Amino acid sequence: VSAPEDLRGRKAPIELSATEFREMGYALVDRIARHFDTIAERPITPAESPDQVRRLLGLDQSIPTEGVEPRRLLEEVSEALFDHSLFNGHPRFGAYITSSPAPMGVLGDFLAAAINQNVGAWKLSPLATEIEAQTVRWIAEFIGYPTDCGGLLVSGGNMANFICFLAARREIAGPALRASGLGTDDASRLRIYASMNTHTWIQKAADLFGHGTDAIRWIPVDGKQRIDLTALEARVRHDREQGDNPFLVVGTAGSVGTGGVDALGEIGAFCRETGMWFHVDGAYGALAALVEGAPADLAGLKDADSIAVDPHKWLYAPLEAGCALVRNFEQLKNAFSYHPSYYHFEEEALNYFDFGMQNSRGFRALKVWLALRQVGAEGYRTMIADDIRLAAHLYKLVDAHTEFEALSHSLSITTFRYVPPDLDAQTGPDQRKNYLNSLNADLLTRLEQCGEAFLSNALVDDKFALRMCIVNFRTSLDDIEALPGLIARLGRESDADLRKSG
Ligand SMILES: Cc1ncc(COP(=O)(O)O)c(C=O)c1O
């Protein structure tokens, strides 16, 4: 047999020598350290258009045939990313629910990629699997949930909620569902109960998993923006009378718009009485459950059948890291486990392919676990409490300011809007409402473009509100105190331009 001799001392073009790797790695770490050190002095965003950004890459470039010198490549690309990105790690970034990445988490991701564990099976990732299991137990403990629950890390809040949704459905509909799908009468009439404040993952779940969005019963909210329990009870009763199959109630611990928390204890009691599954979307707020200053209703999440929690929100993990927790370990496995003939994995070991949608899985847990060890539960509770205190202070500042209307504060989200002091003299109520909505939408665009602060918006009682969400360990009191002045200046400019244009 003639051997392919050229493969004996194989030299793959993708390999880096230890010297190259070390030099490139050190230089990159230096650049990242400089970035963290100077982030507060830089604009949050270069506010470029999609066309401008696309042009940086060359519009008609096809895939390169030949490779390039790796040092230069990494240098060029890292500089480009530092110059053309929006930095959610900036102290004045307070949009959506996207945190500053913990530097320890950044290093954790680097290390995780280097050892490249496949955390689908214990045998392929022994220590990594156990670290993920410990991370899940620690997250449960941190929020006051039983630590013998089932759980796993996923990419984020949507995926964590999907995992819980599927576990709920399998448990309530029974094992036949996995073979016969939603074709049977009982399964086709499964119904979901959620408030209008529920995040859009619920529509995606109902749609993608075959129920259709019409299977969602949208329950109104009360004056405090919480799911209306009387309306919930009435709707479930009515649906049962019609032959429907109510199976899931979604409570929200920290709504995406205003940080509102449902009356979780009462929802839990209702679910226990009616045999329904109680799921809590705590992607944002669950992590504040045992934090001083957090809403008392969060205590009710300990009774949930499942909870979605996002380490990439209030544990400041770099994207991506979500976590699904299901009270009964077996119920999680029942929804996902399959054992193909080519698997040779010990049944008694923890094999994460058994617990979720992914087969091969990366080592997301490392960045979360490292940061939990770095600062401990107390460190996290202090940081979360500080975020809440800063949001509360912003509420007070805008409330005391003559050009703002403070609208809401819950957890670390504050909403408000700019109101020109002389507006009432000039307009009637309808005109006023429309004008203020347009004005604040325009103001937000100006704010996004200016690079000095970055907020997002919420609709609060039909009012277009500016919304600051602080899941940011870099935000300080100075940053909060700077906001009213900056936003009022942009508000005045916007108001003047809108009045001119008529
Ligand atoms: C309450 C809530 N649920 C779910 C999600 C979705 O999380 P992710 O964007 O990580 O998928 C969010 C995102 O902000 C959220 O606030």
C-alpha cells in the first residue's frame, strides 16, 4: 500500500505555532484591557448606517482564495470592531436588557473555547459537565429555588423559556404527545395563559411548537400592570367549559418594558388548585429575588414548576447565557431524552443532550461559574441592589425636573418622558398626546445618535416613554446625574425642530 507521504509531517494552514499564538494572544489581551480602561471616554456607538458598515467589509468581496498573515489580520479586525461597534459595556448604556460583560466572563469564554468541551455528554466533558451542574445549582440557590431541580444553560431567555414550555407541555399532555404530536383532540386544545406584558417568546413558542398563537389567552393586567387574577380564573373556567385543555400559566418576574412583577404567589396557588403548570419568565428579574429592595412578589417564584433566568442579563455574563430551571429533574428529561444506537454514554452520568434541544453543546457555564466564584452571592446581591438604587434615583431626578414626567420605576428600569413646560398652553389633549409621542420618539433617535448615552423605549399607558434599564456594574451615580441635563437638551432641540416643521 503506498502511503500519502505528504501527510506524514502534516502542516495545516490554520495551525498557529506556540510563539505566534502567544504573541497574538498577548497583543489582543492588551487591546481588550485598553478598551475596558477607556470605554467610558469613548462614544457608545459610532451611529453608522448599515451601508457605511457594509462598505467596511467591501461590498463585492467574494471569499478569499488565499489566506493572509494572521497577526496583521487579528490586529486589523480587533481595531475595526473597537471602532465600529455599539458598546453595551459603556457606563451610560441602559437600553433593552443587555448587560456590561464581566471581564472574568470574557476570559472564561476564551478559556472555554480553548479547551472546546462538548458539554453534550459527560464522557466528552467530565469537569465541564460538573461545572455546569454546579452553576445550575448555584443559580437556583441564588434565587431561592430548590437546588435539586433540573436545569441547563442555553443561549438566552427565549431558549430558556422554550425549554420550560416543552417540559410543561410534555408533563401535562402526557408521554403520548412525543409520538403523536398535537394531533389528538386533547393535545390540539392545549391552551396557554399569559398577560399582555409577556415577552414575545410566548408567541414564538406557541407558533413554532405547533399550537398556533391563537392558543394563547391574553389575560388583561390590573392597575399595577400585573396579570389580572380574576380575569385569569374566569378565562380558564370558560375554556374548560368549552372543552379546551388549559395547561400553562406564564407569570413574569421583571417585564421587559417596565420591570413589572406579577403576583407570583397567587398565580402559583391558582395553578396548584387547577392542575396547571406554573412557569415564571424570570429572564431579567428572577436574579433579584433575594436582593434587598426588590419587589416582594418575587418571593412567589420559589413555587414555580419552571423558571427561565438569564445570566447574560443580571449576572453580567457576556452573551450568550440563559438558564432553564425545572423543579422536577425527571420532567425535564422526559421532554427531551432520546438514545440513538451510536451513543455509548453511561446512563448514570449527567449527559446534557438528554435535557434540552442541543446535541453538541459548548461550555457556556464556565464564564458564569467563574464570575459567581469571583464575587460570590454577596457580591452579586450588592451589584444588583446598586443597579436598583441607581434606577430609583433616576426616577427621583426626572420626577423633580420641570421638563420631565416620571412614568414608572420597578427593579432597575425607570421610564419617563420629556414634556416641554409650555406645551399645555398650546394644544388640546389628543394633540398633546400625539405630539409628546412623536417628540419622545424623535428625542430617542437623537439620543441614540449622539453616543453620550443609550436608552431604549417602552409604551407606558399608551405613552411613548424613554426607558433606562441598568444591568450595568459600570454605571455610577455621576452617569445617572448626567442624564437629565443631556436628555433635556436634546428634548429642547427636538421640540424646537418639530414645532418649526409644524
Ligand atoms: C422578560 C424577558 N423574557 C425573555 C427575554 C428574551 O431573552 P433573550 O433576548 O436572552 O432571548 C427577555 C429579553 O429581554 C426578557 O426581558
